[in-house]
Amino acid sequence: MSFRTRLQTFAESRQKIQIWYGMGCHNTVTGRVIAVDHDHIDIETYSHESDGQIHVRRLLLPLHLILHIDITSSEVEDDFESAIVGGQSQEIKSTSGSLVDLPDAPKGYAVRILSKLNASYSNRFSRMAPGPGGMYFSVDGSVFFVDTTGHTIEYARIRGNSTISGLCFDRKGVLYVACVKGIIYKIDPNKSGRVLVQLDGSLTGGGTFLADVVLGAKDEVFVSNFPSNTGGIFRVDQQGEYEVVVGGPGHGTQGLYFDAEGYLWSLEHATGSVVKRKLDGEEVARITVSDPDAFNFADGYDGNLTCDSLGRLYVTAGRAGCVYRIGRDGRSELFLTGLMNPTGIAFAPDGSLFVLEAGRSRVLRVAALDKADRTASATALS
């Protein structure tokens, strides 16, 4: 029996195994084999932590790094089994296919739980962004990757006690990460990172609490500053030089988004409005989404923005527990309700909408717009 065939039989039986792996040093991991492809083995690993909980995560391990495999009946076998079957909280749990009953879910849409994290992560999710191979989202100081089947792994972690508040990828797969205390990191696809800039929020009239980051057409970095009712938007070039685009009382900013025409949209929490601007900060349009009390629950992580292929803007409102949609006519309407502190939101290339429901520590996937919706919307806009 070949090595890969043997691994495949482990996957079919969900066999627990212990793997020695590494290059130049030996590491071990114990878990169940979930899947095997040409280059990797997908392992569901588990461990006892100091808090007494069994923590579960997914690990994609390159086959060429595997040194030795043993079949094992781990000492945590019974506890691990009950954690999965009993539906207890764990760090990563794939629950693809589970329908969510939302009271005002749009007709014709299927809202599903894609992945669920440990309950200890409740309300610690911040942003979500599309990237190489799937969607990425931040929890505390880590960036996680989730694919369309719900498989979730940790992609990168910021050292120290930094809390990630925004992330986005450029066209080369370079990841930009904003942290609440003012640092923007630039991380290449090989996970080699550097600090691009350290921002001083007092320049926008408030303290430093970075809330989101997006890239312009020329890879200039725009980052929002959130604190209280002051704050604003910075622009940073690739050399780390920066300037204030918008700042002062009333301009505390949460989510950012660049539309297809190159305009920068932002959510200003003091007024509950989305604002459309030119790159020099000049205001082009302002649309009231909801009362300001609908926002602010997530202390800066709220008010995420994204846009569908029909030019309709979507906004998360954490305190209200909903997602608003703004049509091309500028009208705001409820799109999803019944959520618990939604934060991150982003569209995948296939048109499906991903939502981070921070209050329940899970990733939701809303089915792509169907053909009838596209046709009706296109007719209405023409």
C-alpha cells in the first residue's frame, strides 16, 4: 500500500494518528485525518490547554515534511469525541451546510453556518477580506483562512499583544494588517512581515484606534481611525510616508471600501452614515444608513462595508444585529437581521456573501444572488 493510499484510508475512517514532521527539526501533532490531496494532508488536531478546555484546530501539513506516522489512541480520545459530537465549543469547527434561521433573511437566499470558532472568541472578530484561495478574517492578533467548504486554519499571527482591526490583500498576495494601536504590517506570501508605518491618531484630532485598511488603485494604503467622535482617515504610501485625508470632530471612521469607480466609502459612526469621497478627501455623497445607536457595539470593529456586482453597498450594524443594504438609488434597507454583533463582511469571487457573526463566534455564508435577482435589479437600474 502506497503512503498516500494509506493516508487516504485514514481519512475515510477518520483515524487518529500522530505525525512526526519537520525539516531540520522534529515536531509532532496528534489528530484525525480529514482529507488528503496531492501535496497536503488536512489534520484536525486537538490539545488540552491550561484553561482545562480541549482546543481543536485545522492544520494543512505538506506531505514532503512528514517523517513518521503512528496510529494512536490518544489520552484525550473520549473528551475529544464528546466535544465534537456534543457540539461543545472548540477553536475551529466546520459546520458547512447548517442552515441559519434568520427572521428577515431575503427570500430565495440560503444563509448557512460555514465555520464556528471557540466561544471564548466571542465578540473578538473584526474584519474579513477576500484573498488567495478563499476568505480571510481576523480574531485578536491572528488572521484565519476559510475556504468555501468551511475548512479553517490560522494563516498568520502578529507577535506580541497586538489586536488586528483591519486586513486586505494586494494583487500579488501581500497582506496588509492594521492594528488598533497604530501599526500597519506588510506580510508577503511567505509570511515574512515588516512594519510599514506607525500612525499617530492625534493627528486626526483623537486618540489612536485604527479600525480598517484598504488599498487604492496604485497600492496606496488608506486606514481609518475610530476613537470617540473624532478620528478620520490616513493615506500611506509604500515608503511609509503618511498624511491625514480626513480628520476632526465628527469624523470617527470605522469600515472603508473602494468602489469600482475608485471612490472611497467610509462609515462615520457619529451620524450612522456612509460617506463617498474622492482620494483627496472631498465629500461626494452622504447616505444615512441608520440611527447611530445601531452601531458602536464592537468598539470600532463595526460598520464594515462591501459591495456586490450590481453596485449595492452592504453595511454591518453590530448593536442592531443586522446587515443593511444600500441600493443604487441611495435608499437603505434591512438585508439580514437576527444576528448577534456582525462585524466583518465581504463578497467571494462566486458572488456569495460572507459575514462574521462575532457574538456567536461563527462565519456565515449567504448564497450568491440568483439569476432572477440579477435580472430584476439590472432592469430597475436601467
